[in-house]
Amino acid sequence: MVHLAAAPPVSLPAGSDRSRYDRATARLDAPFAIVDMAAYRANAADLVRRAAGTPVRVASKSVRCLPLLREVLELDGFRGVMAFTLPEALWLASEGIEDILVAYPSVDRDAYVRLASDPVAAAQVTIMVDDEAQLDLIDRALAPIPARTELRVCVDIDTSWQLLGGRVHIGAHRSPLRTPEQVAALAEVVTRRPGFRLVGLMAYEAHIAGVGDAPEGRALYGRVVRAMQARAGAELARRRADIVRAVRAIAPLEFVNGGGTGSVERTAAESSITEVAAGSGLFQPRLFDHYTAFEGRPAALFALPVVRRPGHGCVTVLGGGYPASGVPAKDRLPQPYLPRGLSYAPQEAAGEVQTPLRGAAADDLRIGDSVWFRHAKAGELCERFDALHLVEEDRIVRTVPTYRGQGHTFL
């Protein structure tokens, strides 16, 4: 096993990276995906540095590769996994992963039956709720079980910044629970209900952690974002502290989770927080390039082969239509990364089967050469590939399966 060790960030010229990657993968036929392990280690170390002693829970949706999850969990500063579905959490538990928080409510009745029937999994997996109706669904699903295991519960809190009596909403549409009174009321319900035990609170500030505050070429907009995040963050810190106090008066809490890659240091500084979540910062996809607080190194890339040379200043690569989730826009497309200077043909962009690329660098590419891309998001890359080739310097040291490569497509 290649163990990760905390290492300081190292700045390398992009051209040298391309040469290393080409040498390391010379025997492979594209398309394929790689992880630059030096960049992965540096990014992991930087997340721990930014958390300043607060444990980092790894967001599995941003990695979607069990061997890489295992390795980052071996590092000091990382503790536990934030899963994205209950079936995924059950699988991770069966593979020996401990302390798994399911970040989203589930209505998978079969998965609840499996969880409540497995004391080992039930001891490691915490489910998410924000509505009593979710508890009703779970109880109905588990009614036929004569002796069910107690389920660990976390309550999700709405973190959005709302103005003008809620008419202006900035942030993700997640939990309906905003106030200490609302959260405490559901906490009371959970603690009184047989078969459930309240152990944690979660409050993910998407409008701060997931929105870059230094967008390229948009200085004025960046100032607006930073001002919004400062005011929204201050409001949330006060409200989150009040909520935690209200709930701790009802039940002891094992953890209070918050944050994301883009807000690690801001969230970790709150006294009410016991852990922060992060995952995208390990791979450093293109959507996380424009933050003032940190600068990660691109670690996960995929290669597409040049299969045509339609004319001067243009090549065509095989595949490439791997857009990221979210609002459809140019920033959701993969980024032609290496060699520098390539861009999409405006009328075609990233195609289902072929992708034309334009630019002076195209004339130096030959049939069979690789063009290196960065996905807009992190773990979504692993839904396209069944393996990741781990690169150290200019060689592949190991090839590991993604979730897809192990036969799992949870979402």
C-alpha cells in the first residue's frame, strides 16, 4: 500500500506535469483517469492545516474510491466519513470503515431494514433527518422486525442567509429547520421516540463553502461574494451556536458538523463546531480554483486520446462529454488542461463521443497523444471511470478501483 504522509505544497510547472503524466501512462490506452499522489498528499495536508486541530470528516461523494478513502483516513487530522447515501454507508461499514455520517435523508426502506438488522453497521452509521415524517417512514419500514437495533440520528439545520422575511434566500434549499426552537422541537421528538438516539447536528453552509470568492476576471462580483459570505457567516455562527446550546440542553451530542472545502478555516473557528467536512479539496477540481483562503493542486485528471486532426489549429479527442451537476453553464464542463492553450469549439463543446479542441497547441499534437482534462467537480469523475491510476513522479505505482469499478453506482 502507498501510505499518505503530510507534505508541504510543492509548485510545479504545468509543462513538467504533462511530461510526467505522459511518461507514467505511456503504456496505457486512453481514455483513463489518474490521481497525482504528490498533489493529493499536499491537498490533504493543507486541509488539516486549515482546520487547525478540528477533525476533518471526509466527504465520500468527492472521492468515490475506497482505497483513497482508506488512505486519507490514516492521516492525522482526518476522522470519519460523510457518505451520500444509506446504501453506500452500509457498504462502507461492511468494508470496515468506521464512523459514517449519511449527509442526506434517505427513504430507502430496504436499506433501513438492513441497518436495523445489523448491530455492527448500526453502531458505525448515523442517519440524517430534518422532519418527523422521515422517522415515521423508518418506523413503518422497520415494523416487521421483532427486535431492531437502535439507530443513531443526526439533525440537519438550514444554514441559508435569508433577508426581507425570507423573500431573499441565499444558499442551498436543504433542511426546513432554521431556528433554535425548530431544531429543539425535532430533537425532543427524536429523544422521546423508541429506536432512535440523537447523537449529532449538521449545518452545511453551501453558499460559503461551495462558492468561490475570487472568480477569475470578475473582481467586482468577487467583492460582492466576499461581503455576502462575511455577513452570512456571522449570522450563521450566532444562530448555530444558539441551536447547539438549545439541543445540548435536551441530549448530549457526540458531534456538531459544519463546513466544506471552501470554508474549512472559517467554520473550524466557531466554538460550537466539533468537526468540519471536506472532500473536494483532495482532488481540487476546477470549480475550487477561485478562493482567496487556499490554493490547491489539481490531483485528479483524465486523459482523452487525439483521434483526428481536422485542420490547422484543431484536433478531435474521443469522448469528453462529462458535465458536472448543478446549474448548466460553461464552468460545469471539464477543463482542457494540458497542453495549455486548448479550448472547445463553440458549436460543439464537450461531445458525447467526440470533442473538437482548438488552439495553437493543437498543431503540436499527434494522433494517439493524450489531452489532459480536469473535471469541474471532484468525485463525479469516478462515475465515468472504473479505475484510477495513482502516479508518483513519472510512474504509476498502483491502480485502484473506483466505486463504479467495484460494481457500485449509488447515485
